[in-house]
Amino acid sequence: MTAAVFALLQASDAGQGYLWGLFDVSTTTTKFLILSSLLFTIGVGGVLARRNIIVIFMSIELILNAVNINFIAFTRHWQMLGRISEHTGEIFTIFVITVAAAEAAIGLGIVISLYRNRETVAVDEIDLLKW
């Protein structure tokens, strides 16, 4: 099996054949967008499917990391086109990381408070109107 794949790779021109496209390791905007969309999809799936508030917070962090990858990828793409100044995406990413850190700290404090009062972290069992 591997010999057949290796023979196909040698038979096609480097960079011209279909199989070389699968093994291309150059960084392009499309590959970053695919990675970002996968992270975003996993994050949204975690928010919608899980009932544990800690897992929901981790899924929100995945969504924010997908946004950060988009900022960096598009900044890099627009820099190559000459349409954006340097480090713009990185600055936005630092702001998103700061907001995510604040969200994690405040969220963890709320979760600890809820666990002490209700002894659960399941979203379905937490009703804030009935202290």
C-alpha cells in the first residue's frame, strides 16, 4: 500500500499532482480558516450538548481561540496584500485574550459560589431565582 502511494507521488510533478496537495505543509489562509472553523464547531457543539458548566466555559474558550486564529490569519493575509498595518490582528487578539481571562476568573468565582450553595455544577439543576 505505501509503495503504491510512494510511486504515485514520484510519478506526479512536485506541486502539480493531486497527492502533493495533500502533503503540502505551506501555511495558507485557507488552512488557518479550516482549523479555526473546526475549533469553532467543536466549541459550539460543546456549548449546546453539555450540561456541566465547566465544560461549557471550556467550549467558550475554544470559540474565542477560533476567533483569535481568524484575526491572526486575516491580518497575515491582508499584510501580504499591503492593505493593513502591522500587528493589527495581534492587538485584537491580546484584547480577546484579556476578555477571556476576565471571563474565566469571574465565571470560576460564580461556579464556586453556585457549588457551595447548590452542591452541583449541572446547568439544568441551577435555578438562580430560588436562593
